[in-house]
Amino acid sequence: MPRASPHAERAPGPQPSGSSRLAKIPRRGIASALRVNERAWDATVRRHREHRGDEAARLARGEDPADVEALGGLLRREAGPLRGRDVLHALCNHGAMTVALARDARSALGVDLSGEAVREARELAERTGSRARFEQGEILGFLDETRRRFDAVVAAWGVLCWIPDLRRFAEGVARVLRPGGFVYLLDGHPMANSALGVGDPGDTYFARDGRRPRKERWTLDYVGPGRGTEVAIAWWQWTLGDVVTAFCEAGLVLDFVHEFPGTHPAYYGSQIPLDVVDGAGHLPGRRGLLPLSFSLRAHRPRGGPERTPRASARRRRKSPSGA
């Protein structure tokens, strides 16, 4: 199920869009925010267990989970065939989407901050006979340190607000992709929460607070009737321009950026009931008024020496011409 706060009883408010070049986020302070989120998601995974029913049986029958079926199965159509590919599923939560992706892929690895989520994901893979593998880890550190390479990186539904440094995330994705490999991102539209008044009063799409995480208390419950335990969380908001800029500056080539009038049917939980049409949730009486979700696909070009985006950036900064 989605990881984003839009599924919570409170949803995120936006942060600054930044300059034309995405600002680097200091690592100081991120670690404590991530520890807060790890505790929150450990508790939330346990809370949601009662709502998922026999998910293993459904996956074993070849059914897709809700995150893959959303928007009429958009993820599979836009990401394209995964047969013969090594796939990294970033922020995989309890692993249902990873198991579904692993059916066609040569290999599928899910990475998540929550140890409880990874434990459940491994159990799910065992019960379904899936080849999917899972690791607990903070995604930025994993991308920085892993020696593995992938043909595809997938992140979907409720991932952006849990990424503390979008530039570092994009650089890490570019580093682990093989030439010709791609990243596919599918999430709620970053302007929708502000436009719908879901976030804190006074939040705007371009709110400026130095990109420090917002620290609040939410009831992270996107599958139940709002009876979840209130937990402390830290989140970050990124504009659509931030997302596009980060991947471009990391040296990836955009294939497309698409915006949609619908979103995941459960995206706002009980806070904003949605009309569900063809697997997409729409605003009642306001269908098509706002973009509620978006997708992005970008690839690493083939050819030329393999080098990390960080090394390339250092060489550019040292160039006398400034090019």
C-alpha cells in the first residue's frame, strides 16, 4: 500500500521550490528525522496488518496489489516490460508491489527504512514462493553504498515526502542504473495537497522553511477508518519542478512527465472521499479540476565511459571555463 502521508489523517504541506538548480541538503539533522520515521512506520505496518486480509493468497493467484492496479494498471503500462531486468523497488513498504514486479523480472530487490515492513515483506515472499528479496535500509545510504547495478528503479505511491534529499536520491539512482536502464516514479501530485487544503493552515506550494523537515504528529492510517495510533513523523515536500530538475541534473534523460486528473483510490484515506472510476480516484463533482497524480520516467544514456554524476559534477566545477 502507499507510503505517503496523503493516506494519513493529516497530509503534508509544501516546502520551497528552490532556485533553478536544486539546493544540496545538509546531512546534519537527517539521521534523527529518519529515526523518527522508522519508529512511526514500524508501528504503522503492524497497525495495517489487520486490514490487508490474505494478501499472499491473492498474489499467489497472480493478482496485482492495489498500488499496481491503481489508475487502471498505469504502472505496468508506463514502466513497460520488466522481463530479464534487475529491478530495485525503492521504499517498498511491506513488499506486495515488489512481489508483483518480481513475477516478470530477472530479480527484484525491495529496500525500506522500516524493519517491521521488511520482515513482513520477507514473509510475504516466502508464502507466495516469490523470488523477490528485501533489505532494510535508508534509501539514500543504500544508493550511495551498494555495488549492485539495476536495469530499472521503481518508486510508487507515497514516496516523495519521505525522501530527505531529492538531489542525492536522483544522483544515487543514476549511479546504480546500468546504461540504458530507467527510473519510473508514480506518486500523488505535489501541488494537490496545498490546493485542496489538506495540509496545515497557511501552507502553500512555495512555502519556504529552509528545507528542514516538518515534524508533526499524524495518525498514519490509510486503510482503516482513522483509528490508527498517533505517531511523530518528519516529512519533506518537493515541487514537480524539483523532481524534474533533480533527475536532469543527475545526468538522466527524461522520457516523459505525465499528469493525471485521478489518483490512487485510497490516496486521501477517509479525509477526502474520492469517486472511483476505472481504478482512479477523482474529486467528487470536480473531476479534472486539478492534477492529482503524476508519473515520470527517465533513462541513463548508453555509450561513453561509466562514471558517477557526482564525479562529473566535481569536474564541471573545476573547469576554468565554468562549463
